Amino acid sequence: MPVPFGLYDIQSQTRRGKAEGSGTASLFMHVKGVYRQIFHFLIANCPFIYEHAAPEVEKSIRLMNHQSFSGHILRGLQHAAGIGAVVVGLAVAVGGCGNETLSADAYVAKAEESIAAGDLRAGVIELKNAIQRNPQDPKARLLLARTYLALGDPASAEKEATRARELGAAAQDVLVPLAQAWNDQGAYERTLKELALDDAAPEQHRTNTLVVRGLAHLGLGQLEAAQAHLDEALAATPDDASALVGRARLAMQQKDLEKATSLVDRANAVAPEDAEVVATRGDLALAADRPANAVAAFRTLVGRVPGNLNYKLSLVQAMIANGEAEAAVGTLDEMIRRACSGCSSLCA
């Protein structure tokens, strides 16, 4: 089902927004009008999309603040992208891929190879195949949860991590990724309630727990508690990349960009290819009014993990800050097309 872009010409809308007012807010007001028409068409013609995407999309239409708008449109797109994943999964299950004789363990091994090569979507498909062969395998479900986190899909990550927990996955293996999924969905109180510190746990697990709990406190605006957790994590493991970027994000919240830069530099020295390190580097560049550097960082992430909508929206915001308004709208256009491409066969 083609999206009726003739209803609204995105580029002319962008030029109109630039003519009528400067700045991000003006641009997003006009982009909002474009995507209102697109989504309303999809909702009218495909009830399946309405069920999954409409509530978040309608929130986005009512919001004036562009950052909140971005957050809600992201969640709407994640729902639509999830529909596409269902279609792919059905195609694999019904049509097969010529590997019907593979065992669940063999599918997990193929998934691990794909993930190591950076093809996370292929990894998801192989893990779904593994789970179809053995629905009771907590290892496959936990790896799928971690992969969904890397793809920026915390709702699916929570579902799979919860199922792994129910199937007997060790608490030390499952609670941190589960709490990361809660944090990514804004359920910070749940993280603090269910992810407890364990003095008897291995050092790395304790560090991971401190970081995730610290980020939950940060999300709640509890900066002193966040700093206590993150500083304790760094005292135990000074070169832990996640602790370094977590502490850097706190420093940015505290408007201490010099401290944040020092921490990001340390994280970059330890793990320059780590996605969270690169993302924090991009966010810091935006905060420090270096939008070109932010664009470069988020382009790297989008190239590496094209299925992660968070990275694409961060790239859009960096493009706008860098004066690349039309390129930003083009990226949003591509996100809509990709998110909805998988559900065309479900729409009349």
C-alpha cells in the first residue's frame, strides 16, 4: 500500500516552515502537519495499524514541544515497525528458509554470528526460529531481549526477558537487561523496586546494577542518588564504559560539560565502538553546540544499526541543529516508509 505523499509535499512544507519562522519548533510544527496526514491515511485504511500505532501518534499530534513530539512519534513508529516484524516472522514460519532441519541450538549459533557481524535484524529472525523450535529455551529469549535493546525496542525486550525469567534464567543474567528495558520505557520506579544491590554478586554484575539504578535515579531527577550510584560503580571498575557514559550523562544534566567531556573521552578510549559511547558523544556534541560532530556520531550509529529508531531520531535532531532541515525531513520520510512497509500485505 503506497503512502499518499501527493496529499502533502514534504519538501514544500519544509520550505514553508522555514519561510514562516526559524528554529526547530517551527519546522516541527510543519513536519507534524505532514505526518498527521500520512498517519491518518494509514489509520483509515489499515485497522491493524490503528490498533497498534494510533494512540501514540494521536499524542504526538497534540504536542507542541518538538522533543516530546519526537518521543511520541518514536513510540508510534516502534509499534508500526513491530507490525513489520510480525509479517516477516509469519513469512519465515509459513514459507520456511530451506533450513527446516536446523535445531534450536543451531539457530542460536547462527543468530550469534549475525549479531557479531552487526546484522541485528537477521539475528532477531534466527532467534525467533530458535524459539519456534524450542519455546522453553531461556537462553534464546534472553539473547533476543538483549538484541531488542540494541535495536531500541524496549517493549519487546521486556517481553522476552520476562519470559526468560519465567523459564528459569538466572536472576543475575536477566534482571539487568530487564531493568534496562524498564528504564528505556520510563519505568524508573520499577527498576529501583525490583533491581536490588547484591553485595555477594560478582563485581561486574554489581557495577551493572549500580549503573542501571543510577540511570533510573537520573531519569527521576534524583541527581544526588544518581551520582552516588554512578560514582560507586566507577570506584569499583574505573574503566567500565557504561559507568563512564552514565556519569557523563549525569554531568550533562548538571550542566558540567567539561566533566562530561572528560568522562566521554575516557569511555571513548576504552570502547570507541560501543554504541552507547558513540550516542553519548553525539548528545554531548549537541549540548556543547557542535552539531556537525553530533551528525557524524549519529550517522555512524544509523549506519551500524539501521533498525534503531532512537538513533535515527537523534540524527534528525542533530541535522536540524546543523541547518540540514530538508535532509532531516527526508530521514523522517524514510522512517515512515520503512516502519509501514512490512504491514502493506495486512492492509486492504
